Amino acid sequence: MDKLIECIDALKSPIVVGLDPTLEMIPESLQEEMFEKFGKTPAAVAEMFLAFNREIIDSVSDIVPAVKPQIAMYEKYGLDGVAAYIKTAEYASSKGLFVIGDIKRGDISSTAEAYAAHLSGTTIGGEYFDLWHEDAITVNPYLGSDGIAPFVTAATEADKSIFVLVKTSNPSSSELQDLTVNQDENGNYADSKTEPSPCIHHGATLYRAVATLVDKWGADQIGRYGYSRVGAVVGATHRDVGAELRKALPHTFFLVPGYGAQGATAEDLLGFFDKDGRGCIVNSSRGIIAAWRKKDGLSVGEAARAAAIMMRDELAHVIGRT
């Protein structure tokens, strides 16, 4: 997380560009070029995505510190798509960008350890391979500590980071994440047969219970800027929750989706930052990578750059008030 904070500080831009392309998002000229070369195949789409991503990366690498490719958009196209994901991450890394693999993995035991190779890499016959070129990944905490420990271990050994889903930006997140759990002030859970114990903050919602665990999982992993390598995903669409969790988790860095296309504004993010204007990195996907569709005459890269600069300036105004 220290590396991410230093990248943000250097550019004064707490932005991560979500590289989540769809076929419909690709300019017709690029579609036609790749279909002519590879036919109407997954390989053609993969090459489109890679060319599209490279143009965006080249255009924003000096004004944003990080990118976040969403692996599902690539897995949809099988092995060719996964290859485009890996090449995108490798290219972004070569340009000095911090790469967050949005993979949302979650499992236990040897399966979790295998997923965690996204961070730890793979050794074959004594030869080491960092196949995924990611600095951090997103993980799902639904399986509890057994499902997170292998990722924390891998992140620690590789000096990388994870972001645990805590309060996501989608509207139906409340169906589970806002449920009340029976948790006391120490984060312990009472037996359902006993009288309910005193609950912490807002009746100890499930997202608060997860937040308590995130704080615990990262307690011995604090970097030199005061933040743990175990971060949290907190949606920008939940303004009050973000401010609440910022106070409750002073050592947890936030990855914040939901800005722009999902409805959150820069003003909604005031409580997500700490007193020094640090504490989170804000994601924008469609608002940047699809900006060319709303800016006549600009190329994919030019429009992405203009959108990223606008977002940077909007967030700078908010940070200046922390």
C-alpha cells in the first residue's frame, strides 16, 4: 500500500482507471481492423481490447497512478481474453502504473492458495514466474478468515496488497451487507440462544462486522504511511457509510467504486479521505474509457485523458477541504 500511496502523492491524483472494456465500447474502425485480421473470433476481440487498453494507458499514465482491469470482461472470451488481461496488466506495469486485479476471488485452503498465486506468483522446477503482473487484487470475504488468510500470506510474502469487499456500490448490496448481526463491542459474536449483546455502531451491520475483521486481518501489516496492506472496497454511492468507515478504520486504505456512471460525485467522497487527503483511491471505468463516445472529434486516448484530468481536478477540490 505504501507503493500505491507514493504513486498517488507523486501525481496528486487518487484515481484508478477501470479497464473494463466491452465489444460495444470499441470504435468501429478498430473492430473492423481486428475482424479483418482474425475473423469474428475471440482472438479478434482480445486484440481489440489490448489495443484499446494500450491507447488509454499511454494517454493517462502521467496523470493517474493506477489501473484496475476487471477480469470477467476478459474471461468472457476464453483463453484469448485472459491473455489480453495479462498483457494489459504487464503493459500497465511497464508504464509505472499500480495494477489492481479486480478478480474478487474467495475460497479456502489449497484453492485459496492457488488463487493467491495472482500475488505470490508460481514456481515451476525452481523457476519463478509472476504471471499476472498485479500489485493488488480484490477478494471476497464471505468464507471468513479461512478464506482471507492465504491471500494475506501471499500479499505479505510478495509485498503486495489486497482489497476486501466491505460495502459495495451496487443498490442491492443492502440485502446482505446491511443485515444486523449480533456482535459485541469487541467484535465477538454472541450465541443465538443467549440474550443479544451490546452492538457496536448502527447495530453492527454485516458490513461493519466485515470491517472489524478487515482491521484485524491487517493489524500487523501497517506500512510507513499508517495504512495496512489489507484494504477495503467501499462504494462511493454510500456517502455516510464511507465517512463512518473512515473513522472506524484509520489504518485501512479504501478502493472506491461507484463514481460517475453509478451516480456518486466528488462531493460524496469528502468523508472517505483522511485529514491529510489520503486514505482512498477512486475508480472510474466507463466515465474514462468510454468518454470518446461523448466527445466528438477526440480519439479514445484523448477523450480518456480529458476525462481523467476533469476527475482529478474535481477530487482535488474535495481533498483540499479535508
